[in-house]
Amino acid sequence: MAKSVEQIKAESHHLRGHLYEEVFESLEPGVSEESRQVIKFFGMYMQDDRDQRRARKEDGLDPAHTFMVRIAIPGGRLRADQYLAIEDLSDDIGRGDFRLTSRQAIQVHGIAKGKLSPLVSRLHKIGISTLAGCGDVERNIMTCPVPDGGGVRDQVRSVAESLSKTLKPRTGAYVELFVEGQRVYGIREEEPLYGDTYLPRKFKTGFAIEGDNCTDVFSDDIGIVAHADDQGDLENFTVIVGGGLGHSHGIPKTRAFLGQLLGRIRPENLEVVVKAIMTIQRDYGNREDRRYARMKYLVDNWGLDVFRTEVEARSEIRFAPPGGLGFQRAEDHLGWHPEQRYLGLFVPQGRVVGSVRQAISHIVRAISPELCVTPQQNLLLVGIDQAQKREAERIWQEHGLKRAEALLSIHRISIACVALPTCSLALAEAERAFPELMQRLESEWVRLGLGSESIVVRMTGCPNNCVRSEMAEIGFVGSSPGKYHIYLGGSPAGTRLAIKFRERVLFDELIPTIIPLLEWYAEERRPQQAFGDWAHNLGMHLLEQRMQKVRS
Ligand code: SRM
Ligand code: SF4
């Protein structure tokens, strides 16, 4: 019988397993199922090109395995030289492109097994890492990408970066294997936070700033909202627990959850509280069935009050009542912001490829800015002056790309997940189908006189919700090849789950299906009322009744 993931972790000697033999000694392009689980903790996913799968099978060939490598970048911030090194790596070792992710990380696809170690070594030299990009540990910690000259956003960024260091697994296996290229046998080491079997499942933490939920904190295992004092300095945090969006079609007990407000704490108590929460999940999270192993199920089973009591007991910190979050909308942070000296560039579907890649490369070489990946898969050029901004825009436009200010708001804020051909879990297209879908939607939006209004539209190839589609105002979620469920009524501030409106709609029918809704919204909306709020207020039942009238 195949080993469970729990067994694999327990027997792996802190993530060594058989990686040395399988990555460095074996000539196979891939690794065993067991090593596939272990190697994830180092931000590496074994994949194959699903476009080629059938043809290869028909030709009697095994899948052509390569690896996707996820570089964890806390808060998405990286230096120009680090960015350029990733660019070089994608040329030398990958396929010349890479992706900005919805959690502010960077993914490089198509890495041959033999190139994993050179890739990690080169990243290690410039101070970045793929460790804990995936696996049953704390993932890339998110925080608002905006710089604010030492204000609350910058203060929160340094808290996030330091928390990220504290929560990294302590195993030496990553450096030992992938930097030094050796396996040390019989090593005795400890994982003080994680223990020998790590967490039951992936674990996500995100920070937001009161008033701006650009990181979607309600979708994380732990969401942390910073409140500033009258001087604009960090005063305290509201802690949210138990969010998580992934679920499986047809398995009703799996579902998306919005995080719940645990309470408020002083910044100096954050680390102890986060560790208390993580160890509760470590000790009580479901290790029998990975489908129910995320902390959201534990919080739901226990109830928030019991959960809070246990956090208080472990941390010896008492929570004050949560602060007001004041979330009005989630900002995309694109365009030029002279006071904070940053320029946000729109990167379609986060794909750094073709003219986008060339333009960013020229800009980074010309003005050497700091960079920051946003939670909407875009890129900010940070700490630049007017002249550098002009130069960046000149290069951007020279490559045929539009300034963010010239794009419709609906276009700037909407995102899709990677999906086919690399994602092994995709049921339908997302990233590749999204431009066509958005073109159709945007032309209706403009026809109805809504061009200047914003609306958050997201698309995923399956219900794992990798771009948080079920929090969008309109979410398209792949159900099978060419078909999608339609979700409506998430809020523009990311404070509400959307509700399923239609099932298994063919791609070509998606926009025609929602056109009547867009028309009603255009006629009936109150000033400033977002589409998601309008749909939510009417409710799915009423919308359905109206749709039936239209049909009859
Ligand atoms: Fe995700 C699995 C891509 C953010 C929920 N996600 C995957 C995998 C690794 C597929 C796999 O397991 O084989 C995808 C790789 C595709 C590829 O070829 O690159 C993948 N997830 C992504 C990214 C790249 C989407 C993007 O287009 O930007 C995001 C990378 C995040 C990062 O940098 O760390 C990404 N994934 C998310 C988010 C959003 C978030 O975290 O804010 C979610 C929903 C929030 C949540 O976790 O509940 C998300 N991904 C999942 C799940 C469902 C987890 C669950 O609790 O059920 C899976 C499947 C799993 O873990 O079993 C998954
Ligand atoms: Fe893959 Fe599904 Fe995530 Fe899209 S949502 S990247 S299809 S796992």
C-alpha cells in the first residue's frame, strides 16, 4: 500500500528521504511519489506538460517530467540584482519565462531535475530561497506591497519579513542537498516549531493594513490586520483565523471558509500568538484525511471561542476585542504614486514573458529600482523619482505596453490562475482563456456605460481557488474541460465569499449567461454600489427568479 504523506514526512529525517539518490544519482527525469511529496517542502513541484500527455501516451512514452520551482519572497519585495538573477536563471535553466504569483512569489516552470541544484545554489548566493515555497509549513507571507517611507506599511513589512524567517523550517536538508550537493547521514536535528511531521497541511499567513485588504486576509489560515496610531505608526494587530478557499467539487464537506476575528494584540506579542496558533494546528489538525486537514476545519469544529481560549492558554496573551477593519476595497496599487515614489506595472496574468519580460528587463537595468510583486500578480517599481518614472514608462510604452492609467479598472484588478498546461490539478483552462473572456466581458461592460467602474473578476481552472475566485465579485471556477461554475457576490474589499450562481457553463456561454445581470446592475445600481454588493443584496434566489422570467 502506498505510504501516507504523514508516514512519508515521519520517515524523511527532516525532509531528506531518498532525495539524494533520486535527484542526484538516478538518471530518470522525475522522482518517486514519495520524493515528490518531500521535495515540495523545498518549493519544487514535479509536473509534466499536459498538452503533450496524450500524444506521449499514444507513442508509448512516459510523461516528460520537469519541475516548477517556487521562489518564496516574503511580502514580494526583491532587489534589482535578485530580479535580474531570476531572469538569467529562467534563461539558462528554465524556458525563458516566469510567473508572478497571487501570493507575491515567483514561479519558474520547466526545470530539468539535474538543474534544481544549480538553480538553488545561484539563488542562495543572492540571498533568496525556494525553501517552504510549498509543503506542510508556513508558506510565503503576504503583506501590502506599497512603500510608505517608514510608515505603518513599511513597519508591517519588516514584521512580516522577520516572522517569515522565524517560521522557516530549521532542517539543514535544503542547503545540504541543493546547495552543497551532498547527503549527511545519521544527522540529529530538531524542528522546534514543526516537529518531525511538520504541519498537517499547508499553512498561510497574510498581513493587511486597516482600510486596504489588497492581500485578501480573510482567505488565510492567519490573517493579520495592522492598525496605526495617530502618528501613522503601527499600534496593534487584529488577528483573524481559519480562512481557506480550496475545496473539491462533489465533496460537500470540503468548502471555502472566510477567516473569523480572534481579537486584537500588541505587535510585540505577535510572534508568540502566531506560534501558539500554528502549534494548535500542528497538534490537533486532521492528520487522517488531507482533504480536511487545513486549520479552517479545526476552527470550524471547535468554534471560535474554544479556539481563542486555547490560543490564550498557549501564548499567555489575552485578546482585546478586534479593531474596526475599515475595508472598503482592495487596491491594485498600479500606476504612478509620487508621494510614495513607486510605479505599478500591470503584468497580464503575472506572466513575465515576451515583450513584458523584455520591457521589465530594460527598465530594471536602466534605473535599478527595488521591486515588489503584488497579490494581483503585478509588479511595483519602488523608490524611484520622477525622472526614473518617466524613463520606466518610456521603455514600457516602447515595448507596446500600456500604462496602468490607460487600462480599464476591470482589466487591472482581474486575475487568473496558472492552470493548463502545467498544473496537474486543473480541470479547465484559466490563464490561457482569460484574455479572451475578459475581452468579451469588457466590451459588454463598456457598452453598458460601466467603463469607469471597477469590478473584481477572477478565474481558476479548479475549485482550489488559487487566485481566490470565490471571493471575487464574479468568479469563474473550472469544473471540467471547457466548463465553469459561476460565482457571484463577493465584495470588492474581499470581506465576503461569493455564492455559486450557475454550474458547468460552457466557456462560450459564460458572458451571455451574465449579460442580463450586468444590464440590471447598470440600470439599478445606487451611486458607488459595486456589482458584487448589488448581486449580494439581491440574493441568488431573486437573481434566479429574474433569469427565469427572461428565459420564459
Ligand atoms: Fe495554489 C495547489 C498554483 C495560490 C489553493 N496551486 C497548487 C498547485 C501547486 C498545483 C499542485 O498542487 O500540483 C498549483 C501550481 C500550478 C502551476 O503549474 O504553477 C498552484 N497557487 C498557485 C499559484 C501559482 C496561482 C497563481 O496563478 O498565482 C499561487 C501561488 C502561491 C504562492 O506563491 O505561494 C497559488 N493556492 C493559492 C491560493 C491563494 C492564496 O494563497 O492566497 C489558494 C487559496 C487559498 C487557500 O490556500 O485556501 C490556493 N493551491 C491551492 C490548493 C487548495 C488547498 C486546500 O486547502 O484545499 C491546492 C491543492 C492542494 O493543496 O492540495 C493548490
Ligand atoms: Fe491549478 Fe486549480 Fe490552482 Fe488553478 S486553481 S493553479 S487549476 S490548482
